[in-house]
Amino acid sequence: MRFWRAARVANGRLDGWLPDHAVAVEAGRIRDVIPGHQAPAEETVDLGDVSLLPGLVEAHSHVPCPPRVDAFDLITQEAPERGLMRAAAAVGTALRSGVTTMRDLGARNEAAFAIREAIADGVIAGPRLLVAGSPITRTNDHCWFWGGEADTAEEVAALARRQVEAGADVIKVMASGGNFTPSSSPRSLQYPVEVLAGIVATASGAGIEVAAHAHAAAGVRAAVEAGVRHLIHCSWLAEDPDGGLDYDPQLAERIADEGIWVNPTIGLGLLASEARERGDAPPRRNPSMRGSGPTREQRMEIVRDMHARGVRFTSGLDMGMAYADFNRAPAEAWAFVEQVGLSPWEAIRLMTIRTAEALSLSHDIGSIAKGKRADLAAFPNDPAEHIRQLDTPTHVIQDGNRIVSPATPA
Ligand SMILES: [Zn+2]
């Protein structure tokens, strides 16, 4: 048995601190949480004046993708081995930043599955990884270069089966176009409801869920109609470029009622706007994006309205996009606190237990509770006072093993 003692340990509900407590760990599992003075000195590691949280859960990465403005050119031209090496480094970066579980939402199958297995086998260090592998997309459309192009209903169905057989933990489909790919229009729907519903049926037959990338309002609508459980971006772009946004509060109400998870990727915009303020090169403009995109305030107004209607959100920085480096997962929490109005504890729950629930893993991870995996991350000062403290951890513990301590800087 080992005891990890800290000045502040998050309580089981993740809404307050237990002052000077110790987490008892045996065989990678949390056995108990006890007052610090009761922990036997010879078995105790005193982490000191830190705030101990469950390991962070990050729901949206692209591990081979470099977080650079010229990433598209690089990943469409380089040898696949180079992307694989980058992915191996990226998962290490994520783990050292406190992320102990991560969901990758799009990469070549060869890279995604190899990285997942290498972590599981202990060959490389990284968070427990769930992977989508190749996202399903139309020919030459959003993220075509990851090997998941399918146009007709039959092709899409075959590809969904291929992903299930390959061992995907989740199926990712591009319900609308995206910004990253110059030949793709974010305002356009990629697949009709019936085709998306077919993917959902294949996935649920295998006991997994579907995550749909949807910038277009039409993509959000089609995904909801099709029974998709995870909406990615959910940006509500109107099809008509002059129409700007096409937010539908009634549909938002339905998203809330049906408990569909939404990853609005608002941390990505926050990091990009802070980069612009620093004078860094802005992310490239997609030449296929018609009309100007929404302002950040228009976007936030909608996220605030969805929140008020009870929509359930997950973490998910979209790691690998420009400025979304693999150690910046908490930027999503910053944006929720600073721009949507969540309390720091609400944002901490979003980064841990809520997203664990979205990934169907809350029985195993996401809070400091008896029986759960001993995945822990300690941060300086008090992130429940200042959410930006949820940045560089002083310690990261995965399955009861110390990954990062002050002697090994992240
Ligand atoms: Zn993404």
C-alpha cells in the first residue's frame, strides 16, 4: 500500500477539498481516502502544498497532427512513419500534462491503433487511449488524408464495419465539412440522415458510439436525427453564407433532453485568439469557407444558451490543431469558466467525471473514489479559485505509478 498525501485532496463529489488527506493506493486502485495524519509515514509520499485531482480526461485529439498553422501541408506530404513518431511523442506530452485518459477522434488507422496498443503494452508512455482511427468522410472532403473516404450509402456502411472490425472504440464521422481541409466546406452537410443512422446502427451493434463532427447546423440536425451520441464542434453554421449562424434553440433543447454530449471546442478558439494577441501567425483561412465565420462572442452566446438549456458538455481541445498543443487540454476548462460562466469546480468536473461519463468510463475513472483507478494529477495552489492553475501539474500518477514529479519537469 502507498499513501499519496496532499494539502488539498478533491472530495468524491468534486465540489470541494479535503484538507490534508491521503489517497491509499494498492495494485493501481484507490483503496481509501483518509486524514493525512493517519497515513503511516514509511508508506507515505507527501506531495506537499498541492491540490490533488483525478487525472484529466481529454475527449478530442488527433495524435499524429502537429499543432502548427502549416499542419495540413505537412501531414499530407510526409511519410506515415513521421506522423507515427510525432503521435508517440504527443501522447507522452499529454500524460505529463495530467491527462491520464484520452479519446483520439481521427488519425490513420495504422497510427491510431499502433499508438493505442503501444501504450497498453507499456512500450511508450501515454494516457489510456480510446481511438476512432480513420474518420468517415467523403472523397476529398474533411480529413480525407486519414484513409476513411466513402461516398455512397454502401461504401459508408462498409467503412463503418471495417472500423468496428479493426477495433475502433468510437466511430468518427464528418457530418459536415471542416476548416482544416482546404477542399472542404464547413457549411455543407456531408451525409443524409439515413446514411448517418446506418453508421449508428453498425456502431451500436458492436457496443460503441458515434461522434459526429458538425460545423454546419444541417450536420448537427442530421446527426441528432440519426441518433449520434457525441456532437463535435456543434457550431451551427448556416448553409447560406449570408445567413451566418442558424442556431435552433428547440434542437438544443432536444440535445439536452436526449443527453447527447457536446464538445464545443471553445478552448481552441481561446488559444488561437491569445496567439493572435501575441502576434503569432493566425490559423490559415479555409478557401472553401463561404462568408465570414461567427465572431467569438456570437459563438459563446450560443454555448451559453445551450448550457442554460441543460446541454451536457465534454472536454476536448481538438489537440493537434494550430495552437492546441498536447499539453493544453485545460484550455477548454478556462474557456468554460471565463466565457461561458461555469464555476471552476463545474469546469473541473467537466475535465474529469463528466467526460469519463461521456466515454462510459465513470465506473473506473474520473474521481478520487474507492475502487477506481489511481489516476491522479496534482496542481500548484488552488485551481478551484483560479482555473488557469489547472495547467502545469506538479505530479502525475497513473495506475498508482508516479509519472511526473518536480524532479522530472513536464
Ligand atoms: Zn478534431
